[in-house]
Amino acid sequence: MPNRETPGDVRREMCQVIEDLHALQLITATGGNVSARVPEAPGQAWITPGGLFKGALQPENLVRIGMDGEAVDAGTGSPSSEVLMHTAVLEAKAEAQAVIHCHAPHATILVNSGLPFLPISSEAAYFVGIGRIPFVMPGTQELADAVVEAMGEGWAVLMQNHGLLVAGRSLRRAADMTEIIERTAQVILGGYAVGKPPPVLPDEAVEKLLAHGDLVA
Ligand SMILES: [Zn+2]
């Protein structure tokens, strides 16, 4: 019974995070996927399955994968079709514990329109250099490579005609960052929508926040 839940299992937290992001309409019925390293085996991760409704996932629905993106346990569902982005980021960033990908609407509009991600708040300031990539076919190694390259030393990538991908030192922080980025994109777009590009924090405030360290990830 490889999928039986064990105490402290990260899969329970994954289901909670998925439910939270679903309630925020960031993860939709079939759009979006989440992975988290298996605590006792960092070279493996749990990931959401392909094609299942994301609003009512149970721990036993999650699929254990190796860093080749293949399911480890026989008889489980198949991993998300976007698994390669997750394994590529987890491989490239040893400190990343989790990856969240979603089709966040405002983040997508922002990157589709080529508008800048502006430091409009102290939270937003941490993502000023957020990576962005053009459309690449979902599910491909080419997309996984493009995401890793655009992420660089950062923790998030805006994906044109697609969505957003965020890695985190914990699952909850990845979820928090996902929400911050989407909310910030929404407020930036609102400014342009009323014909008023939003005011931004002074450079020295942004520098101070960034120097302050690592509130992100
Ligand atoms: Zn996607």
C-alpha cells in the first residue's frame, strides 16, 4: 500500500494548499498542479495527478514521482501532464521544497500584455525581476528548460499564454507567493485599466526591502 498516508505526511498539507488555491480560483477544476518533495526522500516528490478534479483531492490521489517525472509506485494514477516543469525546478533548486503552477488569470494578462511587474507594495517589491517566458508547448522538456532558465536565482516565472509557476522553500510559502503575485498583477492591471499606471515604491525602499533579505520563498 504505497499510497497509504503516514503521520505528518506532506500530502495532507498539499491537499489543503490545493483547496485554498482552488477557493481563490487560482487552481481551477483541471488547471494547475502542485508538487512537494517527499520529506524522507528528497529525490522524490508528490505531485497532483493528471485529469482529476482539483477541488476534492485526497492524499491518496497524489502520485509519487522520481526526478525523471515517472511514477514510482505501481498502480497509482499518472502524474500531471506538466510534471517536467516540476522536476526540472526541483532538480535545479536544491532549496526548493515545493512547486506550484497555476493558470492565474491576472498574472497571465500581465505577461500577455507585456506590462511590467511593478513594485507597487512592499510584497510586490520582491518580485520586480520576476522571470517571463514566451509561449512554449505545455508538457514539453523545452518548456521545463525555459522555466528553469527564466527563474534563475528567483522563485517565480510568468508564462505567456499560460500562467504562473512558483517554487518555495516550503509549500505554504509557495502558495503565499502565488497569491501575492496574482493579487499584485490584478492591482497593476487595474491601474492601467483606469488609465493610470500605478505609482511605485521609491527605489531606496525597494533596495532596502531586497537587502532586508529573504521574505520571499
Ligand atoms: Zn499549465
